[in-house]
Amino acid sequence: MHISVAPTRATGRPFQQPWRALTFGLSAALLVGALAAPGAAAADAPAAAKPAVCDPYKTYACLDQYLGDGFWERFINYYDLEWGQPGPPTDPKAPEARRPDWPPAAQNTPPMPFTEWPYGGTTPLGVTRPNSVDSPLMAALGNTGVGKWMADNNFQLYGWVDVGANISSSEVPHGGNAPAAYDYNPNTVQLDQIVFYLDRFPDTVQKDHIDWGMRLSAIYGENYRYTTAYGVSSGQLLNQNNVNGYDFPMIYGELFIPQVMEGLMIRAGRYISLPDIEAQLAPNNYMYTHSMTYTYDNYTNTGVQTTLALNKNWMLQFGISDGTEAGIRHLHATVPNPYPNVPGTGPGQIGYNPIYPGATFRVDPGAMATYTACVRWNSNDGRDDINACANDFNRGTYGYNNIQWLGFTAYHSFNEHWHLSFEAYHSFQRNVPNALNTDVQTVYAHGGAPFSPAFIPYNAPNLAICANAAVVTCQADAYATTAYLNYSPNPMDNFSFRPELFWDPEGQRTGTATHYGNLAFGWQHWYSPQIEVRPEIAYYHSFGVAAFNGNANAGIAPNHNSEVVLSGDIIWHY
């Protein structure tokens, strides 16, 4: 979400440089499908941009005059208006964007990916106004019937295109960079995300009436691999192993009740798990790639999440869902077991199934009633923030991604240029089948387990590499910590340093039982609030065991202990 900040200089004129005309044309070509809203632009023939006759950063009232009349004219001129600016022009008549007694905004965007320290599971309380996203598409629609109706009813349609590339010391196709993620395919250019949002933000600044909100989202690209929930269009990943695919990571409604203490938000639907520093959606991250800490924890939930502001400093969050990356239809779904236990058989004998002995088994044994409980504290000056969370806890039964997550995030702003974000957690699953046990191997070879190749031929959950080959199952743990040290010299640039330690003693998260150490350095540069580039370099190392340059789906074992990846992306908002 882009929040208005004070302008630093006046804008220029459209297309002063040929490359800008070219990039605007390429953007329009990429986004034409999203922008052709029935009835909205039909009456607007493409028109050439006209010279600006005013500066909306100095005189906001002339914004419409600057943008022009036609859809494409307004769309292009809005990009040009914001070029080189750290935010949109500020409407002097706009209501206050946050409660006056609330802690001040933590950061500005640009150059940061957020204005409030992230806590997730809710539209931020006390600091959200409707129609607060800075969107070229909504500006282009502003003088159409559809656009006026959307504005009057507080709906916004917007999104972005994210394209990335990497050069890696690994070389095995379709997996060589893993367990590094979001650029798992080495030495390639990829479409990371095309994202569409339809939002209605509840007004959480006011305290006199109940308000509601909603979000419909759609994503297409390589990154669908990291949002997929089992049973929700998951065949693209688990049955076909498509490089690109689609998903709907957020589909929810919200009800804001300001009369309960300092505000109660109730969210129902599918939403992003709490409370990470990072998120799947590209603009919500400091850097192009993600830490392993984020890659191997909870991603999405489907259920009900509540957030209660006790006062301006403290918030409590409680939720119930169907599990992590679990489809509602899998809560009680079963399938016939192709390899049930044969009575009288024992260890080492054909027909012996000690892990799933029945005639049927659950499609996803980890899909079950799951709970979330978190507490957030934010300092009076907004410079410090801590979130402690039990994010997804239940019986812990091995499932598609039924990890139990106990951890916290913490933030500290040293001054206007430097701040630190930190995260640590312990996650685990119980009763994970042992990859070293010969009976487990036989069961999987005969399809006698929910995640055997007979049911999930690609990208199935990993087994555990238990300490003792004789045990059939064991608990699989993971311990992780990462931090982002950020330096922002000006409103358009930020530099991030990301150190990380990740322990995967049973190998269930990454496929290799080892410890990892990672270092990454990235630069985020904004040409405007709508266009951002993020080059970076990252070094990954696994201690004692090779973990890189493999492909589990192709049966290629890793053969590198270290990996260096130079990568980057461009995010183009609309």
C-alpha cells in the first residue's frame, strides 16, 4: 500500500526521454488485459499524452487537468507525474490518515515495503483509510462511470507485474538453486508475479461506525509455487510441476468494530499467515529473494482471524483455520489405501504398513482445526515493535505443511536512515515417516501413504531423516533466525543486509539434514512510487552435507555445499 508523503520537487513533462516512452509503451502492452474493464474504457480511444499545464504537487486541484480526459492519456500521464517523486501529490482536503494519538508511522514507502511494522492477519488498525492505494489504473478510471462508482463505494482495482532474473553458481535446471527459493531455477529470466487486487479497505481511523472490507486477489507466475494450498488448484504444482501457475492467496472479508476497546477486526476467508517480516507478494519485501526462514514456514490459512487493539500500544490476535496450506475440502476427505497393512506381517515383510495401516487414509492428515494466538506491542514513538506468536498449533500430525510455529519478530528504528528487522522461530511436525527406514520406503513405493508418488508425483512434502533408521517415524524440527539491517540514504533508495542461520536437523523442510548459513546484500531503488528495481547478491552454505545443485523431482542429488546467486527484479505497479 502506498501512502502519500510530502513532495520533494516538481514533476517534469511527459516523454522528455525516448526510453521513457518505450518503457511506458511496454508497460501498457503488459497490462492491457487487466485494464480493459468492460464499460470503463470503451469510450476512451488511446490518446497521445499532452503537455502538462500545471503541477499537481504544488496545486492539487489541477490534478485532473494535468492527467487529461482519455483513459490511456490519464494512465500514461500519471506515471509521468510521479516520476522521480517519493509519493503521490497530497490532497490537502484528505482526512487524517491515522488517529492523532496513535504511534507515528514506522517507515515510508518508498523506499521501504511498508509504513507500519508488519503484523499480518488484518488491515492495519487505526491507520487505514478507504481508497488509500496510489494506483495509476484508478487514476486512469477516475473520470469514467465505473471509476466514479468504485471511488464512491471505496473499491480499488490495482496490482503489479514483477519480472526477475538470476545468475547462479548452480546449474541443474528446475531446482538447482533450491533450497534457496523464489528463484529456484538457476541462470534464467522468469515471470515472478502478475498480481491483481480488488480491495475495499474498512476505515479503521474513525471510531463512530462499523465498517467492512474485502480483498480478492489473483497471482500468476513462478511464485505460485510458494502460495499453493493443497486442494486449491494444486494440481499445477503437485501433478504437472508447471513452472508458472495461478493461485488466489487472499480471498477474504473483514468487519471492523471500533466500539470494542480501540477496535476489533474480524477477517474470514483465505489470508496470509502471521506474523513474518516477509510476504509472498513482491512489493511487501525488502529484497527480491526471500530468506530460508520465510521460505520454510507457514504461508496461508483459511479460516477466521481476529485482531483486537487493547490500546494504542497493545494488540491481541486469535484465529482458527483448517491448517497451513490446507484446503477446506480436505478436512475430512479420505481415499482408499492401495497398500493397507496385511494382518500377520511384520517388519521387513511385503504387506507391512506400520504408518498408514487402514483400508483408507486421510487425503491430508494435517488438515484439522488449527489455532493462532499472537500479541503485539508497539512503542509510543513507533520506533520499536515486538510480535510474539503461536502461529498455527494443533496436534502437529505430519501433513502437507502442518508445521507448528512458535516465534517472534522484532523491529527497531535507530534513526531516519537506519532500522533493523529480526525474526526467530522453532517449527515442528510430529510422526513424520522416516526416509531411512526400509519399511517406510516399501510403503511409499507401493503408494501406501497420502504423499507417496502415487498421489503427489511432484513437490511432495519431504520425509524426515531420523537419527535412527530403525524408527518408523520421528518428530521433525526446524530452527531459524534472520535479520534485515537497512540503510536508507534518501526517499528513493534502501540497502539491505540479510544474515541468516537455518537448522534443519531432520531435513524435512529442505530435503537435506544439515545446518545452513546465508548472507545476502540488496539494493532497492525506486524510480517512482510505481516502479522499483531490486538487484542483490546472496551466498548460501550448508555445513558438512551438500545441499545445492540438485533436483529432487528428477532424482538428481545435490552436489554443492555452497552457492552464489546474483539476482534482481523490476516491479511495475498499475
